[in-house]
Amino acid sequence: MTDGKASRLRPSRLTGCRKRLGTHIPPPALSRAIQALERAVGVPLLVRRSHATELTVAGWALIA
């Protein structure tokens, strides 16, 4: 994926993504919004690890 959105989502931490996207949403609110979106679409969009967060195949498909 080489479009603008995908390249802005490359940082492996949500904080890095927030900064690159220029959003002022607090991390807990962003996390809750992503979880709500995952519930709405019925699949995980992110793989969360202790020090990194990555898009799943469904996450990449959503932003494509």
C-alpha cells in the first residue's frame, strides 16, 4: 500500500500514528474508537503487542 493514508500509519505505536496524522485525540479515546470500529466490522483491525501495533489484513483492506 503506497497511498498517503497507509504511509502515515506505518509507525508501530498509536502515539506515533496520532502525531503523524495530526490528531489531538487522547490515546485512550483513540483506542476505544478503534475497538468500537472493530466491533462494528466484526474483525480485528490491529494486532496489539506490548511495544507495537500493526494493521491486520482487514485493517489494510479498510484503509485501501
